[in-house]
Amino acid sequence: MSPKSLRARILVVDDDPRVLHAVKRVLGTQYELATISSPAEALATAGGFGPDLAILDIRMPAMDGFELMRRLQAEQPDLDVIFITGSMTEPDANLIRAIRQGAFYYIQKPFDREVLQSLVERCLELRQLRGVADRELTKLRQAQSRLLPQEAPVHPEYRLAFRYRPFYFATGDYHGFFPLPDGSLAVFVGDSSGHGPSACMLMATMRTLLSTHPDIHGEPGTALSRLTEMFHALIPPDLFMTAVYLVLGPNGRVRWGAAGQHPPLRVSAAGEVTPMDRAGIGLPLGVEPQEHYQTVNWQIHPGERLLLFTDGIIEATNRDGKLFGLARLRNALAELTPVFLSSEALLDALVDRVKDFMDGSDFEDDFTLLAIERR
């Protein structure tokens, strides 16, 4: 369906009645227009009119077009804006500002009829395509959410809690729990390369392997070796997944292996963080089908915790471009563990600590946090 047949709504704001008349002559037969001469009236009209596009003059009394765009988009974040101006004093500065503040385009008066028509039509076509993409990605997110555990399993010897956040509509991180016949619990935390649909595809592929091949589970090194062989045959050659695979056994016996991912951090009840053991780390899954992975054996004491995490946490960046980093994560664990007795509260406090460090910036990657406490 074309934008014209949809009768898209366009809000036109300019204090010059001649411009409003000209725009109405160019666009009035194709689209539903609201032509308004003042920003205040535009703000009062926009809510009920529900524009798909706003064409705004930059220089107007009381409020310029940039401020009007900001206020309109505060109420309707997906609103597209085209700026139009007759000012010749600083066209380059206005153009740069328009681009930086997210306007779709910027044209000067007097405008060409065909230029305005083509520009509006192109903007609305892209808006329609964006809407289709957003709906499909929403479906992808809903479908993928069903592939991830919604709550941690209950185990007689270990308490488990997790937090995860997708970077975009879908996540490339995967966490899964797999009970073993002897009462042990296998735990997998993986981080796909890339973002978006390709990362989601890797995540779904790994979940399928882990869920449909119960014979994989057991010794961590052997499990990772079998996974990389099968994974390599199913994915494009430029993609991979980092992972940690653990088996929580009886009496605090924990075995783990790592494929290109940070090993678990080991934290005492008092907040003492054991130095990271990197001896058992192999290549990411899918890189080399014949890679052999090691199994590391630990004995976990009552009250001791393990923290598994993906790179989205330690690679969180603040406004100065600095990474949160592993050292800050270790320090945060040392400070917060004695204060927050439950693993759920500890994970929430860790996420808050990272957000405070970011100071208004947003995460640029998926992240997963998983805490395992021996009862």
C-alpha cells in the first residue's frame, strides 16, 4: 500500500501564510494537512491530529523549529521532521544542527514543487518500511523470549539467579539450565558475535544443540569440544559464540570450561574475589571444529558465589568513552556482596552500579549476569 493511499497526516508549521498556502497547493491533494502559523498552536493540535510527518520552519517567533521538534518528539518519539527555512545567514550551521538533532531533511525557501513532493513521499515510504521492520522485530523478540528461561531452576544445593538485557529487539546472549541424571545441573552462558538477527540466529542454533542432544552434557571440556564441532558446521564462517559451561555437582564440586569467554568470578560471603583462573579458556565455539577444551575443577564452600557474565557488562561505556571493565566489576562485587544477602538483590545492585558509571549512556551490547550460590 502506498503512502498516498494511506492519506498520511502532515503537520506544517510556518509563520508565513504564503508558505503555508504553497505547501497546501503542493501536498494538499495527496495528504491530510494541518497548516498552522504558530508553535503554540502546533503543540496544541499535534496530539489530536497524530501527524506522521512534520514540516517545520526554523525561524519563528517565541519558539524556533528545533525546540518545536524537541517538544513534538517528546510526545511522539517516532515523528519524522523536515526543516524548511528562508534564512541565508547561517545555512550550513542550521543544516548541521538539523542532521545532528535527527531531522529527516532540511530544505531552503523558495522550494521546488517536485523536490518537496519527492522528499515527502520518500520520507513516508521509509517510515512505512520502518514500521514493518519494527513489527517484525517485535515478533522476533516475542518468539525469542520463549527460548530463554523465565526463571532460574530450584536446586537443593545451589541458589541461582540471573539478569539479562537484549541490546536491541532480540539478544545474542543465551543462558540455559540442563538437569543431569545424577542430580547435577549443567549451566550454559553464551555470547554470540554481532548484533540483531544474526546474533539471534546463533543463539537459537546453540539452544537447539543443547536441548536436542542430551548426550552432549557432562564433562565441561568434552561438552564444549562437541559443541564447537557441531556449531561450526551450522553457522557462517565469520560468526562464533563465546561460552562458559559449568556442571554443579554434589558437595560443592563445580566443574567448568570456557570457550573464549571470561571464566566465572569466585566470591566469598565476605566479598573477597578470587583472582581469575584463565588456564582453561579455549577458542570461541564455531571457530575451530577440532578445538579441545579443558575442564577446571573447583570446590565451592557454603555461602560462596560464582558470577558468570557476558561482555556487555564490562564493556559498558560512559560518556568519556571509558569501559566499566573487569577491575570495576571485581571492586563492585567486593563492596556489594556483604551488603546484599540475596543473589537477586546483588545482581540488581550490580546493574545499578554499571548504570551509574554510564551516567545516562545506554548499553551497546546484550548482557547476561548469572549468580550461583552454594547453600
